[in-house]
Amino acid sequence: TGILTSYFDALAIGSIVRRRRTIPSDFIAAPIQLPPLVEQKRIVDLVSSVDSYIEALQQQLESAKKSRAAVLYELLTAGGGNWVETTLGEVADVIDPHPSHRAPAVDDDGIPFIGIGDLRNTGDIDFAKARRVSRDILEEHKARYNRSDFLIGLGRVASIGMVVRLPDENTEYVVSPTLAVINAKDVLGQFLFYLLEGPHSQEQFQRFKK
């Protein structure tokens, strides 16, 4: 891999890194190292067995996710005589984290400005992908939400209703206006998170998008 990287780095055309390119003939002449055929087969068998193991784990994970969704749906829609109907705004603060709705200038040495586009399907945040902005923005945002609270990010545009647990104060970040920040008041934060990500709530969000 190091040999190939050095080879293509030396031949790539262009001064802007993300737009550098090569020509087809460069690939034909690219140097590679080959072990004996027996060793090739041993490596293929070993990696294939690992791939099969990963695939089996992924299938188990998908099955577990479906089971979890079914449990959430059953528990969160069970109802009962002591259940009350209310609104999200009555049990939680729904905060617009960046009211100007103008994206701050990029600061490569700054902190992540996380938005809907930085949320992975796995339910976590891709901090490496996020736009970086000045730490001064963090001081401004502290007046609107406290990262020591149990905070939930809720998608407001594009992937409306997408839910993510926002990190605590040990992680430096600010939230873009593509997410609403939900801070539970008269409900357990973790319960509200489960409620918002549950199938019943997500079905309602999907209908809203249409």
C-alpha cells in the first residue's frame, strides 16, 4: 500500500488535493508485490473467513435491531389508564440552536458545527465530516443549551425526525440549525429519546414529510 501511495502521489496531476487525478496508463505501470500462489490462497482463505464472520454478525445486528424496534413499539404504544396525552413542547424545551440560520465561517482549527448531514444511519455523529467553526460560537451557544444536560438532536430538514443523542460537555461542538435541540423537563431524557426514535413517532414524522 505504501508503494502504491508513493507511486500515485508522484504521478498525480493537479495542485488541489481533492481534485488530483491520474491517467489510465499510470495504473498499468503501478508496482505491486505478489507472494507465491500458496501464500495468496492462504491469505484469501483467512480474509474470506473474517468476512463471513462479519457478515454473520451484521445479520445478527439487523435481527437485534428489528427486535428492539418491536419492543419499543409495544412498550411505547401500550397506553393505560394513567397515561396522559401531552405535547413535546410541554415536557421539553425545543431549542433553535443557531437562530440566525447563517452558517459561520469555516475555521479549520475550530470545533465541529454538527448538522443533519453529519448523522450516520447508525445513530451517531460523524465529527470528522462536520464543518469546523470558531470556538467563539460555542460561547454564544452556551446561552441557549447546556451540554451537561441530557440533550437530543432532532432533524428539522431533509431527514426530518432523525434522532441522535448529543454528546456531553466533555466534547466540544456546536449544533447547526438543521437540528433542533431537545432538553427534557418533565420527562426522563432517556425515555423521551426512546419515544422519539420509536416506530410510532417515526411513522408520524414520515407522514409530516409528505
